[in-house]
Amino acid sequence: MSALSSHLLEEIKALPAKYPQPRSAVMPALDLAQEELGHLTPEAMSEVAVALQLDPGYVEGVATFYTLFHLEPVGKHRFYVCTNLSCMLRGAEDVVDRLKAAIGVREPGEVSKDGLFSYEEVECLGACEYAPVVRLDHRYEVDLTRGKIDSLVNDRRLVRSHVKTGVRSSLDTTPEPPRKKPVRRTKKSG
Ligand code: FES
């Protein structure tokens, strides 16, 4: 049985046609594989290599080089905390401490008990003027404060509990079913 779904493998096979250098497809392909599995297993990496007709060693080399690729299980939501100079000067250490306390972990890469969170410390995220900055999943969160970190964590916990109970949250991005338009009564002329 393959690690990646057949439709994802088809999607990966179609990637090289989008790039001048077919091997440039390796990063988006690994990204897709990681999205599906949560982290990159050896099987997933070798399936990516086969799908892209690349050397497995090359694919593994890319996956191990970039910190945004995970070779071990990670939380459903991942915080990438910038601890480079500008962020450090504006309280990145405090951000890390608060985040660790909020999600209940002791070190980078550790997954919270509920499986919802993990964090990494990363180099400059290119948004120094908004320091301190984290990337949470695919979105930047800027000008962080302790309160903002607590909200980011609590909001995601709420979404999880609302999903369990079926109650919709404001952070739930699933489109709502269309509502019936109210029928407008028009006055008859004459
Ligand atoms: S130093 Fe943190 S975003 Fe640049």
C-alpha cells in the first residue's frame, strides 16, 4: 500500500510541467506530501522521487535541508517563531516562553498532548518591521504580545471543540451553506 494517495501522486506527477527545470517541482511536491501526511516519511519521500523521476537521495537531501519540512510527527498547527535579531530585540524569547506555556511543551518539535500544536525556532521570516513575528501554519502573525499568543492558541482549541460538538466557530473557514434570498415584494403599478 502506498503512503501517498493516488490522486496526490497524480498531482505530483503533473508538477514538473509547470517549471522550466523539472526538478524544481521537488519542493512543492514535498509540501503536498507533507500536507497530506503531516510529516515526510521515508516511504513518502521515495514515492515523490518515483513520481518526479528523481534520484531518491536528491529528494531526501532537499527534505532534510529545509526546516519547513518535517521528518517526525508535528502538531496539526505549527508555530514557526522567528528568533533572529530584530525579533529577539523585540521580545522573541518572551514569545517562545509564552507559547511553550500556552501549548504545554518544553522544547521545539515536541507535540502538545492534544496533538494540536508544535513549534520551531526559525531564522528571519522577512517581516522584521513587524517584529516579533511568527508564522502559524501558512499565515504570518505580527506584533505579537502575550495576549495575542494566548488568543491564537485558544481560538484553535475552540475550533477543535466546535468541530467535535458541531457548533460553528468564526475561525471555521468551511463555507456556510447558501442561504435562501428573501423574496422582495414589489408594488404592483396601476
Ligand atoms: S528578524 Fe524576525 S522577521 Fe526578521
